[in-house]
Amino acid sequence: MHTTKNGWCRFKARLLKWFYRVYALTLRTTVSGIEETEKILQNSPSGALFLLWHDSLLIAPVLEKLSKNRPFCSLISKSRDGALASDFALQFTNCSVLRVGHKERGQALRACCRLLSQGTHILITPDGPRGPRRKIKPGALFAAQKTQAPLIPVVYKASREYRLKSWDRFRIPLPFSRVHVALLPPVPLSDDATAIEKTVVDQENSL
């Protein structure tokens, strides 16, 4: 687990959280699927694996509502950008971070399986940190199959948004836009990542 020792990083993370809270107040956000997801989680002995595309990370704090009853862990790369993201994630209730290096994926996968088995929810960007965009890597599917954890996609649609010119075309809802965040029903566990990707995209497009 990651804990920061850098006071400057913690200060920047707190400042970023304050800025995010102010920014979020400008959005007209609705969230669907929370109650249905909570019922599923109550009946699951393991934690759940939440899938969030890298381009949609800006709405991740919505999941804080689910961290009141069980701990939440975010998988974040050991890249330079990941340092601030880690400290930001640690600002939220009952949340921890697992930093993953490029050559440590096997170790991280074992840690994920252990955490899920212990009842911890895990947030993962299945196409991060370098892409390809919106393509699910096999690690997430393996962890879900190994632990029988519910695989729950999280998607959103904004009435107005800006896209960065990054590999993931990162999405930023514009202030005063309408944002609909949806926690989708768990997708059937399968080795067919393409089928899961299509299911998630189809449901996202139907919002």
C-alpha cells in the first residue's frame, strides 16, 4: 500500500481535492446504479472490481459513496503523473492506493486477488496507464475470475465536454454541463475482452 511522506505532495493533493469539490459543484451530476450496486455488494463475499476507462478518471470520486462500508483501493502506476494521483486518491474516505510499476504487474495482480478475497473493492483502469485506448488488459479479467468478484463498469456521459490531445483523449466535462454517471450491472465473467468492451461501450452509448 502507498502512503506518502512528502508534505508538499500532500498539500498539493489537498488543494486539488478542494479545487475538484468546487469544480464538481458547477456540474449538474446524476448517478444511477448506486442502490442496485450496493445490493449486489451486500451479497458478495469478495470485494468488487470496478472498471473505469482511463479517459473517464475525472468522475472516480463518485465511488466514494461505496467506500463507507468496505475499503476501496485504487491501482495507480508508479509514473511521475501517478504520484499526485495517488496522493489525491488518499484524500477520500476509507481509500488506499496500490502503486504498480511496469515490471511489477504479476506482483500487483496477486495483491489484487488477495485484497478482493478480503472484501476490499478495487478501482482499476483496464486500459491504463499507456493504452491502447479502451482495450481491456487480461489482468483485470484474471483477478475477477480468480476471486469471483463482480466486474462492474463505471461510465458517464456529459452534455458538454473537452477532450485533451492525449493518448486516451481524456475527457473533462465543462462547467454547468449535465453529467450522468452510471454504475452498470456486473458483466459476465469471460476471457473474451472484446465482448466485454463492446458491452460497456454499447451501454455507455445508451445513456
